[in-house]
Amino acid sequence: MKPQPFLAFFVIALLTGATSAQNGASPPEVARKPVRVLLVVAHPDDEYEVAATIYRISKELFGTVDQVIITDGEAGYRYSSLAVPYYGIDLTNEAVGRARLPGICKGEARRAGRILGIQHQWFLNEKDDHFALDPSESLHRSWHEQRILRVLEQRLSKGHYDFVFVLLPSEQTHGEHKAASILALEAIELLPAGERPIVLGAQAGEGDPAPYKSLSGCLQDRFENFWLFSVNRTSATGRAESLFAAIAPRPERAAKIGIAEGAKPQ
């Protein structure tokens, strides 16, 4: 229910995980193995940032994409004017929206997941409070942080994912988006080093993306050594294909694309 700027897409490698050498598979064996991806987001509609990528992986590359949605989406009443005539409910009224949107958003996420090819979705039903830039409002006030970490660690351990997709945790993004990405990274750090997936952060927007800058303060050490990939209107096909070529047969090559084509963040 939010505006969907989908003119540019870029991802960054946040962490690197197991490689073919670590799991003992030869390059041909790795190439035949379908990729497994976990998407970790704050809100039930956040998958739109990587919708085409999810579809490509699940439908065309025969991979597996699962999703963890942390909040119930109730604060979306601020952006629900277009949904009012569709559902016949005044979802822009805060009391009505907060009461009805969790169920509506869950249904929409399930339908979107079927179209995109998401196999499993887990709804943690944490409170979607309000827009803020500070992730600590969610991490330390609105959400049950330790519960979320336990769930993420369990899903990561059982899922044996090659990649985790999160939304890019830049300074100006929604604090709940940042919080979801932070918790995903913290959960991955709980795994044995050889079992950690590569993490990619994504953001849709207009025009060419600005150089990625790490988060300031106590979070900086988590987000300071990333490499940028960009897909814009003039080079979308070529760069997208190079990214998919790296993801599908050789997960360990993903970070190398950023070094070759991107720029180190300022």
C-alpha cells in the first residue's frame, strides 16, 4: 500500500558465507544446485523491493525463496487511501486501519507470495508502530527482539540458505527496515562461520543510486565494508544478468561482482 518506485534497483553484499570449497562440492555440482534464499523484511508488502528478483529465482532458476515478515503492517493505514474503495473499509482511519490491516496485509502477502513463487512465509506479528528513522525504537520498545532472533536463527539453521535478502539499511530508510536488517545480520552471526549465507541488501528507487554510506554510531561496524551493485534504466539487462549468473551457479562469486563493477562505499 506504499508508493512503489521501481525504476532502479541495487544490492550490496553485506556478509559472505560458505563457498563450494567449504561444503566440499565441486564447481559442476554447485552449478546444478538450485539456490536457496531467505527474505527478511519488516512489513508484509516489503517484498516489492525485490519482487522481480524473487520471481526470477523461484520461477526461472528453479530455486527456493522463503520469507520472514516481522510486523503485522497495521501502521500502513497512513498509505491506504487507494485500498478504501477496494475493500469498502475506511482503512485510513487509524483505529479501523490498525484493527483490520493485519488480516488484510497477511492475505495480500500470501497472494503475492503465490504469484512470486515464495514457498514458505512466516509471520511474526510484531507491532508495526509508526515511521521513525531510529531502529532502536523497534529493537528496544515495540518488538520482542530476542524472540525474533530465536526465530530467525531457527529458520536459518533449518533452511540452509545460500543467500539472505534484506532491505538496504541506509541512514534515511524506515527505522523498522533497518531493524529487520540488523536482526537478520545478528541471527546470521550466531551461525557457525562456515554455514553463514551471503547477505544482499536491496533498495528500489529512481535514477542512479548514490554511493552507499554505512550507518553511523554503534551500528557502523556492521555496515562499513560493503560493495555496491547497481541496475539502472540504461544498463538493467546486462547487469541483472551478471548478478543472476553469479547467484545461480556460484554463490561465492556474488561479492566479486561488486568489486569488479561497483564502488566501495564512502
